[in-house]
Amino acid sequence: QSFKNAEPGIKLCGREFIRAVIYTCGGSRWEGSPGMSSKCCTYGCTRKDISILC
């Protein structure tokens, strides 16, 4: 697979992660995923990664 056209991940930690999830999912309609917040903080997440939580 080629990742040239892949959306770059953004590191989101703590409050920034929660705000991104709420913005992407629209309000508080999202389900937690174990380890997702630490993955986004360490490696970065794309909008597609975050939308999985919706």
C-alpha cells in the first residue's frame, strides 16, 4: 500500500483529543475505545481514526 495520499495524523492529547472527538462525532454521542487516546497522543490520529469512535 502507498501512504503518499494518506491524511497525516495529528497528535492529540488530553483535552485536545476529547474536543476533536466531540467535534467529529457531534456532541457526546461517542463510545470510548481502550487505548485510543494514548495512541493519538503518542503517534497521532487522522479524522478517520477518530470517526471510528462515533
